[in-house]
Amino acid sequence: MSESETRLRALLVSGLAGDAVAYRQFLKELAAHLRGFLRRRLTRMPEDVEDLVQETLLAVHNQRHTYDARQPLTAWAHAIAKYKWIDLMRRQASRDAFTDPLDEDSDVLGVSDTEAADARRDIATLLAHLPDRQRLPIVHVKITGMSVAEAAALTGMSESAVKVGIHRGMKALAARIRGTQ
């Protein structure tokens, strides 16, 4: 466990026990940590980093009772930050939908939404056949875009176990699609 992880966890636990000074320090240090985390993901939207940090801190504060002290704190906070980041991307996409001109008919007659929904359903069905040690690394790394280290921290697996899980899971999925499994 990193020194930062240990310190943040200790501050949160003290804060949850009623130490207001420790909780204030936890939020201050977590904000600095989240800025770096989000800055790496929002390289094209640096003006939105601080807003996401604040939204994430608010969500952490509101959901602090759900934190399981047996789990890595930074993975928990990163998961909340990623949800906030995804919300931002959705808001941005919906805003862009109202400002994008409809110059070509092909944009209107493009691919159906049901095709994407069908693909998501098919992937979910395939993944449901995998054991957690293969399914979770694939979902976290390949689908949601987490790093191997983040997925390892979130699942409690080692980084090498996450990599092996992805490899074996992808191999099993390919075999299932080919009909050989």
C-alpha cells in the first residue's frame, strides 16, 4: 500500500470517527490527488478538471458511509471520479448534439441505436459466462478503460493476475464465439 493511500485512509477513518480536522485534511489531500488523476484523463478539457474534482469530492462526502475500510481508498475514489467523468462526457455529448448541424442526410439515416444496444447485450451475455477472475478484469480494463493497476486495486487482484485474467478471458470469449467451447 502506498504512503498516500495509507495517509488518506487514516485521515478518512479519523474523520468518520468524528475528527473534523482530519476530515478536512482528508478532503484537501484527496482533492490534490484527484486533480492529478483527472488531469491525465481530461487533457483536451483542462478547464473542466476543477469542476470534476469538486463534484467528486461532493460525491465522496455524500457516499462516505459506503466506504469499506478493507478496500483501497484511492480505487474507491477513482471509481467515483470516473463516474463523474462519464457524466461530464454524456453532458458534453448531449450539448454537442444540439449544436451539430445536420448537413448530410446520411447522418440522419445512420446506424440504428438498437445495433449498439444489441451489441452491448451480446457482450454482456458472453461476459456472464466467464468467472469473476476473468470477467472483472475485462470489464474494468477493456470496457471501462481503467489501467491494469486501477483494476487490480479495485478487484483486490494483483496486476499480473489482472493481465492473466484478461488474456484467459479473451481467449475463452473467442472460443465461445467460434463455437468451440
